[in-house]
Amino acid sequence: MLRERPGFLEQYRIVAAIDLVGVGAGSSDTLLLERGSSGRLTEAIQEASRRVGVSSSTLGLGPYGVYARLYPAPERKIPYVSVAWSGSGIGVHTPEDTIEGLSADKLGKAGRIIALTTMYLGYEKGY
């Protein structure tokens, strides 16, 4: 069983969360951003997506809208954005939901976007 290191959480103040759901597969090359409560965080992810050369959209429903019973939305005590590839919910929790369905390319692009976003926010003094 994993346990946090004593004192670890007290050393940090969590100011935002990026919820990664469905970043390993999807039926399109558009990254869906479901803005839970932070327009500023959404804009940072959109800018990182542009820099990586990936289209992103806040239109349509992310996993919490389409699959609300499977994916309960996180508590909104802190600003968060949910990130998923468009169409990533197709076949979830079915026999077709296998490791072979994961895309290294999609995982890599999502990873670069999130890394760039967190680096940007880490340097922003006001965040």
C-alpha cells in the first residue's frame, strides 16, 4: 500500500489540477479541454497545444459529461481542467479496451503539452 511521506503534503499548496483522462487513445487528433473551473489554466493548456502543433477544443463534452456514471467529476475546491483526446471514451470498459489500443504518439503529445503547461505555470509568479 502506498502512503505519503510524513510532512510531504504540508510542504506544498496545491493551486490547480490537470485531470488526465483518455490521453492514450482517441478517434481524432483534437485534444478536448473540459474546463472545470479555471479559464486561465485552460488558456495555458491551449497555448501549449498550439506550440506543440496539436489542435485543442473546449467544445463538446469531455469524459465527465458523456460518461458521468463512469467518471465522477472531481471536487471543485481548486481550479482544474480535464484533458482527453476526442473520442477517447469509445470502447472504455469494454473488451476492446486493451493496451494495444493505446497510442504512443497521443501519449507523447499529451505529455509534451502538459509538461510545457506546468513549466509555464511554474514560472508565472501570480499563479
